[in-house]
Amino acid sequence: MLKLTTTTLALLLVTAAVSFAQVDPAKLKVNGLIGLTSTHAQVVQVFGRPTKDGKPKFAACIGGHEKTVDYAGLGLYFADTRDGKTFELASFTVTSAKWVVSGVRVGDSQAVVKAKFGKKYAVDRVARSGNISWGYDDADITTIVVFKKGKVVEISSGYMMC
């Protein structure tokens, strides 16, 4: 009886550890610091000056202004808040191993992605490249992980807009 209890306890601890290790794909963070709804000012404060900091332009789809910001291997899309002055991160795309997205980086295996983001995803083939993508949908946020030969080549996450 004691051996069964010890085994059961060990299984529960392992299950709990796996559950806590998974990240909600709707709440991803780039390098542990920046996530969706982070402001442009916060991003620049954390990551420094971008290689490209686009000018705001009107976007009828969102009824406000948008802008793109690029760092090497990291593309960011911002939409202004209701005040027209503060831009919040609405989506990001990572294409370099320099950037870690909640424990996953370019070059990681499918097993790493499953362990971190979970097993509830839709599989699709990317038409232009033939690569495989896994889509994680959560309410208004979609996260896409693209694989080439079983390794991550791109991670993107963002609000569904328009």
C-alpha cells in the first residue's frame, strides 16, 4: 500500500510540474519582458533603439493609427490606444534565436514547443514555403509556430484584427 501511495504521489508531482511548465500561448512574452499590450515606450526601454521605427499611419481597420517597429529578427506591430498617442503591441513575429518567446526560440524542436505551449493546436502547411505551422487560438489572440524540417523558424502572436 505504501509503495502504491509513493508511486501515485510521484506521478502527481510530475503531472503538476508539466502543467506548470506550459505557457498560455495567448500570454507570451518576448525575452520574458515584453508581451501583447506592452507600450512602444516600454519596448524601447527594454530592447533599446530599434533598427526601424515606422511612422504612425491611419488604419481604417482599427479606426486609429498603426506603426511597425523592427529589431534584427523581431518585427512588432503597434496600434494606438484610444488617446491616439500611446501605441500598444498588437502582434509580433520572431525569426531569430536571439529572441526567446516564453521558453521557445527559433531552432527548437516540435517537442519543446509542445512542452511549453501545449498539445492543442491546428496543423497547417504554409503555402509559399511548404513548411508546417501549428496554430494556437485563444479568444482574440492567435499564435503561429512555423517549422522547417521539424525545427522552429518563426513564432508570431497577435490579436485578430479586421
